[in-house]
Amino acid sequence: PERNNFIRRNRIIAGLSDATLVIESGYKGGALITADIASSYNREVLAVPGRPTDDYSRGCNNMIKKNIAVLVESSEDIEYIMNWEPKGSTNQYYQTQIPSFTEDERKIVEALYYNPGLMPETISARTDIPVHRVVSMLIEMELRNWLTPLPGNLYLLKVKPV
């Protein structure tokens, strides 16, 4: 809680979080430092807008204006931005129809099935597929609706391995 540990502590928080939500901040508030750190980690930055005349809304409004943060007005906005299932959803997460995979696709699917939320570099290391090939395959697999990209260059599977 000591003032001189604020930035170090929030650097850790920004790294552990999928997103940073700034609800209120002055033009040079500490929350803006955390948001900047989160952005540098390729994490989603979200902000709640406020009245233009309110000093404690200027930081959020400025981040939204400069496209540094995504505007958030409700919890539903956060669910949508983060690709979270809405409360009470009866949808099954995985597709019911299981596609047939090539050998490399199967390796990626298995890596993501047993370790949800991996980065392309990690997938490459676990599958022995070169990173450039993993990235192009992830794009193809996303277009087939087999996986979902998450903030922070992470991927989550939507199909089950055979």
C-alpha cells in the first residue's frame, strides 16, 4: 500500500488481468498509468465515460477520444468486448459437430484444449510448428469458427479434439 510501490504493484495487476477498466480518472491519474501498462502488454483497456466538465472524467474521456480505451456503459458491454458468455446462457461452449483436422491442426487443437488461452509462440513451442505457420493456421481456424481470439494475443478453443 506504500505510494512508491503503486506502479510496480499495478504493473503486476495489469499483467495478470485480461483487461483493465478505468471508471474514473483525472487527466493525469494513477489509473492512467495502469491503463498504459495494460495497453503495452496488449491487454484490453476499457473506460467509462463521464461528463466533459468533470475533472475526474477527463482521463477516461481522453482515452476514449484517442482510441486508447473502449467505451463501456454497462456490464453487457464488458461481456461483449471480452467475448464472455452472458449470464444464464444455455449455449454449449464447444461446437456439437466435430470437424476433421489435419495433423498440424490436431496438434494446435490439442494444445489449446489442454491449455486454454495460449499465445502463438507458446503453441509453436508445444507443437513444434514454426510460429509463422501457427499464426496463419490460427487465422484459418478462427475463420472456420474453431477458436476465439482473446485480448493479449491469446486463443481459446471452440471445438473438441477427436
